[in-house]
Amino acid sequence: MSYVSDYSKGRDNNFNLLRAFFSILVVCGHGYNIITDLEYDGRPWIQGLYDVGFSALDAFFVFSGFMLVGSIIRRRDLVEFAIARLFRIFPALIAVAFVTAFIIGPMVTSVSLYEYFSSLTPFNYFLVTGFTSIDQSLIGVFIENPASGAVNIPLWTLKYELAFYVATAVAFSFGIFRSKFISLWFAAILFTYLAKIFTLGVNSDYPSIDHLFRFAFCFAVGSAAYVYQDKIRLNFRIFVILGLSLYLLYDTPIAQATQAIFVTYFIFWMGYIPTGKMRAYNKVGDYSYAIYIWHWPVASTLLIVFPYISSMQLIAATLAITIPVAVLSWQFIEMPALMAIKNVTAGIKVKFINYRGAKNEYATKN
């Protein structure tokens, strides 16, 4: 009988492949959404694709919960943890914000280049979006598309990701992950989530609250999976039971929670059990984040150039362009940033120690 803990040591898994798969699902869902600008589609298979694309977001937050808690417990260093998180998110984000504002924007804007740059919106976009992840508008950009003026919609989830980074650091600072009462913390999160579901509903009049509770629950499930990894069995029967439960509870208030649990188990089953040639993907890198943050401006640009393109053609063309861009982003931006984490951390600590030493010496002399 095998458990998650039997496989979680090291990097011999299919996680990079799964993340790429989930990011492609998001692209596929947006391939229809970007043409229609509709959150609901009457055609069942397309609505199903929307739902699958949104469940892929659940998967990303499950991954984050599992990976981040593992990272901070292993590192036991808040400085290195913070730098690692910042270096994972912002270098690639700054790059996409720069290219969008100063290359794509001038190419597709409906106003003159003089009006575009004199409006200062590209500079505002680069600074605000690149350094906060809050998507801004660009004058004349993508305004003729169905999702009029939407420059890079997928970035809306990053603020939740960043919030959970902070929450993880705070929880670690208070010793929650080492506390014997950690089960009570997870129980409290579950109770709060269910209380929200049965009072405000799954989809209330406050979308931001709905998203926060949904993603927080997914993040908490991933975090709990790391803490209790030695108790989670990897068994095909459990996989089937969770899948049937998801199907049977699809139209109930707890469908969302059931989906998060199934997605979590799917990640571990597919991440650890299949071996062989699938594992070779681990050697090529993690392209999922770049695919996620690049695909919308790429697809929006294609829609301007080819206004009568079909959704399937748009998805194929978007992936054909975005995947090579993601490879370049990983090779020349993301991976070098990740490799610099330890050196940057060490440099900051040395400067802090020198500063404290100088401060103490000054205090002693005076």
C-alpha cells in the first residue's frame, strides 16, 4: 500500500506535465470565451470546457498549497521563502507587461502612436500590472474584440496567489504548521468555507468573495495534503470513488468542495503513479505559468488580425505561438531568476548582518 509521502521526496514526478496540461485547459476555455465574451454557453460541450478550464484554476491553487507549505517547512527561512515567491511571479510578469504595453499595444491600438504614448497608459500599465499583477486598460487596445478592452484577464487570479503567499508566511511565523492543533486550523477553514456556501451560496452577489473562498479552500486542501501526506493512500479505488462522488454531487452546494478534493487526488495519482516516458517532460521545464500569463494577449491579437477566425483555430494558433514564448520565458527569465534566489538571499542577509553590526557599534561608541 502506497502513500503520498512515499513519492513526495525529490522531483521525480509528473507535476510539470500536469501544470502544463492545466494551463492548456485554461487556454482552451478562453478560446471560446474570448470570442463570445460570455460566461455561460448554451452548448453543453463548450460549457463543459468552461467548467474544466475553471477547475484547472482549482488545480493551480491546490498545487500552490502543497508546494508552498512544503517549501516553507523545508526552508524554515522567511527571507528565502519571500524572495523565492517574488522571483517566481514577478520576472515573467514584468516581461509580459512590458511586451504588452510597448510592443503589442502600439501594434494593435486604434489610436495614433502619438496619442497612445502621450496618454501615458502604456507606462501606467507596465508599472502597475508588471509590479502588482493588477491588469489595467490600454488606450485603443482590444476595444473591438468581444471582451472589449480586456488586456490580460487571466492575471486576476494572481492577487489571490499573492495573498496566500502572505498567509502562508504569517502562519509559519506563528508556528501553525508545527502546532499540535494544526488539525483544528484546517477544520476551522473547512467550517468557514461551508458556512459561506450554506449562507451566501456558491455564487453570491459578491464574486470576489466567492473566488476568495473557493481558491482559499483549494489552497487549504493542498496544504493539508502536504501536512498529512503520510496518511493519504494512493489507491485506484479511492480515485474512482471520488470521481463518482463528484458526478453524483454535481448539482449540490458541496459540488465545489467535492471537485477540489477530486482534483487534489487526481494531481497526486497522475503526478506519482504513471511512470516511463511521461517523466521525461520533467527535464524540459515548467512552462505552465508563462502559458497562463501570455495566452490572452496573444489570442486577443490574433482575433484582431483574423476577426473571423473560429474558436478551434484560435486555440490552435494561440498555443502555437504561446508555447514557444513560454519556452523562451522559462529559459531566459524564469529559470535564471529561480537560480539566483540563494545568492540574492545570502546577499540580503549579509547586508542585514553588516547593518546591525554597524548600528550596534555606533550605539556602543555613543
